[in-house]
Amino acid sequence: MPAVPTPQLIADELARRIIRGELMAGEKLRQDYLAAEFGASHVPVREALLKLVARGLVVSQHNRGMQVAPLDPMAQKELKLMRLALEPLTLLHSVPNLTPGQVREADALRQACDQAQNIFDWEELNRAFHMKIYEACEMPRLLEAVESMQNLAARYILVHYSKRWKPRVDNDHYGIMVAIRRHDTKAASAILERHLNRLN
């Protein structure tokens, strides 16, 4: 990390800790402690926390400051429905525009995901794979919304699977890549929908 980290770098590091459960739901985020840890003034730390509020990972409560957002079963259900609605749509618009280079990068991420030896690496690679196959949809606001949902859903995925996760080959990811290479947008989107439906 650079000598004076930017608000974005601080936000990204705190997001990583929240998603992994290193910062627990309801935990207070003290600006003075964070400023000391990151070697920054309060201004970039506050900006970073506001970015995380906008991303739904942190909540600001009157007279209680900033806290890690709670884990809410109703929010988990809502996220699943939103992902089912938006991610297949994103893929439909992305597949026709994916370059050969992007397809190769996506397949490399798929293989790395299959070879992950711990749940944290797997989760990050899984998210990276999904965002890579979506990135050519040419709709920046849709992509931003999908990325935000992915980050929020990651917390629930890690909590749900932490005790029973084990390395495995993801056949859905493989099927999506086969369909992408055939330029079969409908098949890719259908496999993705089935894949997302399996999430708890």
C-alpha cells in the first residue's frame, strides 16, 4: 500500500475484510483507529467509509458512528432475486461483445477458481470470473449494480459455505464458457440462471 493511501484503496481493503468476516457485522469502525492504521488523515478514511455505505457494506447510525452492516436473511433473499434478474441479462448483452482476449482471461479465472485451495481465494476468483464474463455488456450502470450485488452476496456465501466448502470443479462455469465460445448467448444465460438458482 502506498505511503498515503487513497480513499479507494482504504475502501477496497476494508471491503475485503468485511466480506471475509474479519470485520464482523455490527462492529464499530472508528475513524481515528483506521486513520492510524492506514497512516492517513481522517478525511480519506471518512471518504472511504462513505464509499462503503454507498456499497451497502457499512451503515451510519445516529450517535453511534459507522458500523459494519448487519447480515440480514431478508436481504440475502432479495440479493438472490436481484442477481437472478440482472446477471443473466448482463451476460446476454456481454457475450456478443467479448473479445478473444477476454474469453481467454475468463477461462483462466475459471480454472484458477476450480484449483483454489481455500474458500477465500475461491470466492474472490469466483467473483472475478463472473465480472469478467459480464464486462463487455457496454452498460456501465448495470455493471456497477451487478458488482455491488456480488460484493454484498459474497458475505452471505462465505458465511453459508464456510463449514462445508471443499475444492471442486464448477461444471456450470465450464458450461458457460462452452456456450460463450459458441456465441450462444441464450445457452450461456440459461446456465447462469440455473447456477444462481442453486445459491442459498
